Amino acid sequence: MRYYSRTTGCGLINESNLGSTVTLAGWVQRRRDHGGLTFIDLRDRSGMVQLVFSSEINKQAHEKAHELRSEFVLNITGTVIKRADGTINNELATGAFEIQVTSLDILNRAKPLPFNLDDTQIDEELRLKYRYLDLRKPQMQKNLSVRNALIFAMREFLHHEGFYDIETPILTKDTPEGARGFLVPSRIKAGSFYALSQSPQLYKQLLMAAGFERYYQIARCFRDEDLRADRQPEFTQLDLEMSFIGEREVQSVIEQLIAYTLKKVFSIELQLPLKRMTYDEAFNTYGSDKPDTRYELKINDITADFADTQLSFLRSILQASGKIGCLYLKQARFSRSELDNWVAKAQQLGAKGMLWIKAGENRQLESPVAKFLPTDFIDRLEKTCSGFDQGDVVFIIAGSYEESWELLGRLRCLVAKELGMIPEGLLDFLWITDFPMFEFNAETKSWVAKHHPFTAPQAGWEEKNQRDIKARAYDIVLNGVELGGGSIRIHDPERQAKVFEMLGMTPEQAENKFGFLLEAQQLGFPPHGGLAIGIDRFVMLLANQPSIREVIAFPKTARGHDPMMDAPTPVEDKRLREYGLKLLPKVTQSAE
């Protein structure tokens, strides 16, 4: 058995170490042989430093250094000296120093790696299969360092604000919470299932009933949903809840929390209070409930400009109470082929089509439908799209309000990205408030909760139909990404029962699904509310990374697969029988 030790980190060598003996441990970044000298860059979590092996200093160590290859794990002892003036590496924190090695111990030898750690173009499956190697990259080390610092700062702030850190169960009851959950069979109670917690929502409300008043948790959550760049089947959120508060109190705590963490971790001063916008204003202006307001491109309602249109497809949309909206691009100066290309891009986003109109030279109308437009149409656009003039273009999408505005919102984001309209290095926070309480699900032909069924409705809700009821709900958005969401909760059992009824849930169904909550509401239930922030998304944005997979230690692929563990995997029939389960053949839909 060999023992090793170290006195400091590779990246911590500085002026105070000059002339002293140090012991370091780490990985070989690279080796360079120069005649009688061998140079090794040794790396650990703290950084990197140059080692010098010479037969004049220690012949045995020098000979052994010739065996070293990238990613060998070493333990060395040596003397810290200053580099010669012409050899100082100003790009390295330790670049003015080097270690004259007097002792070398190889702790582990590495065979050739499946990929070069300096390569930036590595297949993602390969990266995730060897994630422990991928995590050695400086950028990945930095990403997880940011994540660690962010979470620590959040805990520090919340502790000082009187919040209790309380864990809640991961194995829980299967309840309808708006997303598909993961089921876990019970061996002890055959035929019954736990669900992996989608969020601590119900538990944190019960903690308020228990009188803790201020709760938080860095919570693991699980949802069996289609994946994308900012979504994983398991994710982490900062979850918190408070009693005897209103919307503004929750939002104020969150603002102070974010300001504290940004200053603590990044030395960024955040201007408070944050901007605010209602859901209706956000959707009407940006076609999204999480708009990126770092740039000014807005949606214009030009329905009135087509009131007398001869275009039959637009006339039919107007007769069906549809809307016509556009994005106004000042001095875009697109060529005809570029404009046709934008039509194709809009179709790729889901639009059936996109119409463009351009003010050409001498304000001549240019469009595929120019001959069907009145001669004063540019004058009309000049009023609805303030200042529309020569060289300007509008991209037009028509249809039902929700569908066409949502498509314009997606197109807005693509246009901004491709035209370089998004400023770099800006953190643009925004509160979205006054969400609809319900939304209509076209597939099931039923009303569902916009957030969740425990969200309190705004005053006067009893006199309104479902479409018009507003919720006491709020989201916080950062650079066009939903960072977190929350609400004031229902604390009155009669109101909760009425909301369940409006969602088409019978009293028996409500009792079966949420009987524990309904009973708690009759045993001294305080007014309360809270919010959850997606930690993965927050770190992704702060670290300027394209996907949350870059800030999670061991993520899944976009198909929910873990290449490193090769999970999920089939289970033997013997194991299934222990749970009283049997797999049925997969049902495939027959072609009609």
C-alpha cells in the first residue's frame, strides 16, 4: 500500500512558496521533452503548474518522467523556483513559477483516452458515456464550480432570512400535477405504486399547515416529459414557501435572493425592483409568457389594415374572428431570395405560411401579393408600424390570436438571433404576473389549471367564466427563459373544492387524490405562497451555456438515456415477479 500526501494545490503556487518544498498531486495535462529536461503540466481542481524534471536534480525521477502520459495521476515533491523572464506564461495563474521535482510517484497509469480533452467537437453520446473524463475539462469544472457557489450563496441568504431547510419525500403519491410522472412499483404492497416527486408542492403546503412559516429546499424533481435543451427527466430546483404573505412579499424575497447571489458569486450589482409585465401584455407584445426583452422587436396588430382585403385566405380568417400580426424590421434590406428563405423558416416553426411586405425604392410596395393590396397600404403600415418606410419589411402571420401570436413570438426569437439583435453579457430579469387561472386543452376538450390546481384565483373570480379568471400567479424570467414560477395558494377548503369542480373533478375524485390536503385545510390552514427556481436553468444562463446538460454532473441524453450507466435497462422476469408485474407486448397503432 502506497501513501501520498500534498501540501497545497497546483493552482495555488505563488510568491510565498518560493524556495520552499511542496508536495502536489494531480493529473498530467501534457509532457514536453527538451534534451536533459522534461516538463510536465500538472493539473488538479485548483489549476495547473509546470514541473521540471532534471537528472541533475534527481536522476531517478527524471528517468521515470519519460514514462508519463496524459492523464496519469502523480504525487510529486519539489522546490518552487521562479521561471526565467523569457519563459513566464502570463496566461497561467502560476505561470511565473515552476517546481523542480525531487520525488515522483505514479499513483495511476492512464491508457489512451477515448477522446482528446482539448477537442471541442466531441459526439455528445461519447461525452456522456465517459462523463467522468468530460468533467475534467476546464469549462466543465468551471460550470460546476459556479453551480456550487450559487447554491451555497442561496442557502446562506435563506438561512439569514429565517428559512428552515426541510427535506420532503421523493417517493410519494401519484397525483395529477400537470406533467407525466414516473411510477415506482411497491414490492410490499403488490399492485400499488409510488410516484417520484414532480415537485415538493403538496408537502411544502403541508409544512405551512405545520406552522414552519418559512421553508426552503434544494429539491430533486422528476418528470417524464419530452426533453429539450433546458429540460431533463430529473432536475434540481430551489423550492420555498412562506406563510402570511402576499405576492409582493414573495417576489421581494426572490429579488433580494437573486441580488445577493449575483453579488456574492459574480460581483454583479442587480438593480431592484425588477421589471414587471402582465401575462396579457407579454403575450400581446411578444407572443410569449416568457419574453426576451433584451431587444425591442415587438409584435404589431395590423388586423385593421386588412379590413377591406381582397385576399380570400385573410378574409376568411377575419370572418372567423382571427387576427393578423406582424414583426416590423426597420431597414432590414432583405433580398427576394432571403425573404423567401424566411418564409421557409416560419413554416419550420409551425406556421402554415408567412406573408412579407417590403417598402422598396421610392416607397414602392413589394410583396408576393402586391397586386392585391390597396395603393395606400404603405401609408396604413406607416401608422400601425410607426415610421414604416423605404427599406423596411414586415413579416405577417394570420390565424387565431393564440396560435398566430405564439408563432410570431417564435419567429421573433429566431429573427433576433440570426440578425444579431441580442446584446451580449446582459442579465435581463422580468416578472410576469396576472396569469390566466385556466387554459383550454383542445385534445381533451377540458379546462386545466394554467399553473396547478392549488393556485388561488384573484378577487372577483366567482362572477367570471373560466376563460376570464386570473390567478394570483407569477413567473420570473431571465433572458427569455422561465427561471421560476409560483403563486399564492388556496387556503380555504370551499374555494379549493370549487376550483376542483371547475376542472371537472368530482368530490369523490378530489377526495381520492387530495383528501389529505382537503382535510388539512379544515384544521387551521394559514394563507401562504411561494415559488420555485430552476437551479439548472439559472446556472446555464449565468455560465452562458447552451444546455442544462452542460451544468449537470451526470445528465441524460435528449432521449432520456444514460450512456455511462446504460440506463434505463430491461429487468429480469424474476425481479418483475417480486413486484407482481408482467410486461405486455408493446401495442403499435395500425395504419388506417
